[in-house]
Amino acid sequence: MVQVFTNAKLVMADEVVDGGTLLAGSDGRILDISTTPVEVTHAIDCEGDFLIPGLIELHTDNLEKHTTPRPKTEWPPVAAVVAHDCQLAVSGITTVFDAIALGSVVETSERVRQLASMVEGITEARRQNLLRADHLIHLRCEVSYPKLKCLFDEFVRHPLLRLVSIMDHTPGQRQFVSEEQYRIYYQGKFGLSDEEMEIFTNERKRDQERYGDDHRRYVVATCKERNISLASHDDATQEHVDEALANGMSIAEFPTTVDAAKASHDAGLKVMMGGPNIVRGGSHSGNVSARELAVKRVLDIVSSDYIPNSMLHAAFKLTDDQHGFKLPQAIRAVTKTPADAANLYDRGEISVGKRADLVRVRYASDLPLVKGVWRDGQRIA
């Protein structure tokens, strides 16, 4: 059966069609688009609301909150994934790359302990057709983690793997150029004394010297062999950007300086920043503001990061007077651009033949309200 959406503001890749009509075919693809409303008894009247493509989320660690809702509290893996998935769907996210960390700065991290159960939960929930959004896997590889190669070899052949990012949280560089900021963050997180923190910092530096370069080369080479998209993480300098380009990366996740963001963008890397950074007006870790990158026009992709509904909120915020994005450009940052960067060319755009992944949005009181979500033409929220 053909699904008809009418009387909508259709947000296309480069324009907004006011009062438009969209037809979704029985195969879950967009069948036709017209510029005028129609009167059909079974049509969905969007009442002048925006109709945008389903959001494409490349980097969220939101699943961790459901897998470990409180410290040392484990939730059943499939139940955790389903709860996470529901939160994504009502936020307008129809495709999600669940970011799974391979390694951490400490061996006892919940991320390390829950790694296998998170992947298992995603796999099993998808197998049982329990999910609303389309879930894929993004492996976040901590190159200074001693056991990274073993973990990577275990999961690199997973059929849902589509994206790999290279992380290095060593003190004194990238996200933590300021070792004082590093100390404040991790000493507070793990409750370390000054002496314990000094030992912790020195151990992390030794791990980076021993494993960092070798692990980076290994992960990059393996991804190239398997045609897996690569992303850099927390680039701060021109040297970092040059390294990302040499490694064949297509996405620059969360650059920490304006210079690194501009160099990445100018070189063709798609610069991704977090929605919370845009909504709040600054980075929670004290690095560059995503709003500043938007104003300088070196922001390409917005991720929800750790708050699912921040993705859509941030996109609309980019259209205010401060940022000056046109609506199609802002929506591309959460739909077409991330889809293309991850080689998902069948979605992310309202265009004939693309997947009918759609979100109906009403904009009221400076807040985008999700009124309905469809994946492959079928309503999921």
C-alpha cells in the first residue's frame, strides 16, 4: 500500500517545499514528490509541519547508560538495547551507529566489562526484529589500550560493523592538551589521591609510547582491507589532521581546536561535533565550541553524542541568527552528510528512490517537537 504524506514542508537537500506531498511505496522507498497538497482519504495530513529525512547518528554512547544504569549495576543486554532504541526513535533517529569502545584508560572500566554484552544485545535484538531504528556498529579503538588488538580481531568481522574511529586519550594531547584538565577529570571520576593520580598519568603515557603507533597502523590497515569507513577523534593540530588524511579517514570526530577543524574541513574530512555542545553553547570538557565552528562554516555533521534528542534540537538551533544556517543545510548535517560519510547512499535525503525514513517535526517555542517517525515507510514512533 502506498503511504501518502501531504500538506508538509518538505525539507529537501537544498530547498524547502511548502505544502508538498510525498508518496512512500510498499517497498519502503520514496515513490514520488509533488509541490502541492492532495486530498486522499488515507493520507497523513502533516498540517504544515516539517517533514525531514530520518536522522543518521554516527556516534552515540547512549547505550552505555542503559547497559549500566548505575555503577556496578548490569541490565539484561537485549532489554538495554530495546530501551536505548526507543529513546532514539522518539528523537527522530532512524539509523544509528552504536559507538562501542574497545579499551579504556583503566582495565576495570565498565566499558571494557560490558563490551561483549553490548554487542551481543545489539545482535540479538536485531535478529529478533525488536528494534525500531536501523542499528549498526561503530568501534571506538583506544590505541594506547594494551589489549586492543585482541579485542579488535574479535569484533572486526561483525556483520554490523560499518565505522571505526581511532582514539587516544593520553594526557597532554588531543582532548587533554591541558594535563591539569586531565587530572581534574580523571581524579574526580575515579576518586584518586594525588599520588595515585601521578602514577595513573605516568602509566597512561607509557602505554601510549609502547602501543599507540603500532595499534593505529594495525587498525587502519585492517579497515582498509575490509573497506570500513574510518574516523579520527579529538584532533588538535595540523599534524593530527595530516595523520588522519594519510590514514584515509573520511570523518573528523570532535576536533578540539578551530585550527584542526578548519584544516580537516578544508582537506575534505567531514567535521563532526556533538549536539549537546551546540545546545549548551560549549564543550563539557572545555574544548572548542561547536557553535564557533558553525559560525566559521567548518561544521559538517552533528551527532547526538550522549543526549539523543540533542541532535534535532541542535540542527534547528543552527538556523538562528547567530549561526545563520539555512534549514536544508542544517538538516543535511544530521541526515545526508553523515549518511554519505558512512557510505549509506540509500538514505538521508528526501528524494525519489531513497528509503522512506521520515520525521514529522513541529517547531514551537524554539524547540523542534517530533510528531511522528517512519522507517521504510512504516511508523515506528
